[in-house]
Amino acid sequence: GENVEQHPSTLSVQEGDSAVIKCTYSDSASNYFPWYKQELGKRPQLIIDIRSNVGEKKDQRIAVTLNKTAKHFSLHITETQPEDSAVYFCAAINTGTASKLTFGTGTRLQVTL
Amino acid sequence: GAVVSQHPSRVICKSGTSVKIECRSLDFQATTMFWYRQFPKQSLMLMATSNEGSKATYEQGVEKDKFLINHASLTLSTLTVTSAHPEDSSFYICSARGMVGLNSYNEQFFGPGTRLTVL
């Protein structure tokens, strides 16, 4: 089955700096990669996703890149703000089998003033 | 957007009792629902996948007789934790996937979670 690894487990940046979170996956058939933000005690919320037919996607301060050859994808947050502080999870799925998302272990991002 | 509700949001019960958690898709038909458990500072752990009208598929290590899942309609799935014990205390989150729009079939929409505390 799919295995998703996520690094780092914790990340502390100063407000205004950029943050990068990296994930690798094992199943080359995976073709959909969402990123979720989860605040303490709340539900995971989809913040951006990318499909395997594109290499990069951007939404304001958030971007995701995908390298299918290396089987890794990354989340980039620019101009970080205190409200970006949360736990971020990457995930991967093969939508052809429409089975289940495999989540990474999460990254706790702390944006300090 | 698609909305998933979960009830109750928080429950405290005595050891040995059973607890039922409901997950509803409010504005779309959820052909598949997923139940996750999340311990503090850990990732979401998939417990089971249920398709409407059929038996749930449980992940390895999850006791199907202890965690009863019913997905009788396209908008409702329930998780019953039977004979709950303190080690079952956790954050339980459901998610749903189905036909929302032409391009959103693959997205999973999460419920707000249920905090279960077993005394």
C-alpha cells in the first residue's frame, strides 16, 4: 500500500518568513495530493491540492509543487502570519482505485512574532 | 461547499457504556464515508471505510465488533463504540466523499470531530 512520509515534524519560523513542508510517497500510481491544515481540536481543512498532471499550483501565499519522478511534493507558505500556526498534513491517493487517503505524520508549524 | 456535520461534539461516558457518533453530509450524497481516530499530537488514523448500503471495511488492528459502523443512507453514517474503555478516549473524525460538483469527487470533506472521554 501507499506510504507517505512528512518532514519536518515541527517547524518554527518568524512572521514574514517562508515555510516549506516536504512529503514523499511510495506508490507511483498515486495521482491526487491534498494538503490539510488542522487547528487544535478542529477538523482538518483542505487548503490546496494538486493532481499528477501538473507540477505546481499556487493560491495566494500558498503553493504546492509535485515531482512525480522523485515521488515527492512540497507545501510552500510565503509571508507567514501568526494565523498560519497549525498542524499541516499531506496526503496521497490513487483516485483510479478510489480507495482511501494516506496521510503524512503531520508538521506542527509555529509562526512567531 | 460541501458540509459534513458530526454529533455529538463532545461526550464523556463511564467505562463499559456504549457511545454512538453520527456523521451527516448536509448538502451532498456521500457514497463513501471514512472514520478516523486521532490521538493527541498524532496523525489521523483511518479506522474504517464504509460505502452506502454495504458493510464497512476495517483497517488492520481495528476491532469490527467493538467499533460498529452503519452507513444506511447516502447522508448518514454512525460509529458506535461498544463497551468503551479509557484507552478508547480519543478524537473521532468522520469524512465523506461523493458527488458534489463535476470536479470534486475525489475530495474528502471532514466533520468537526467528536471528543470522546471514557472515565
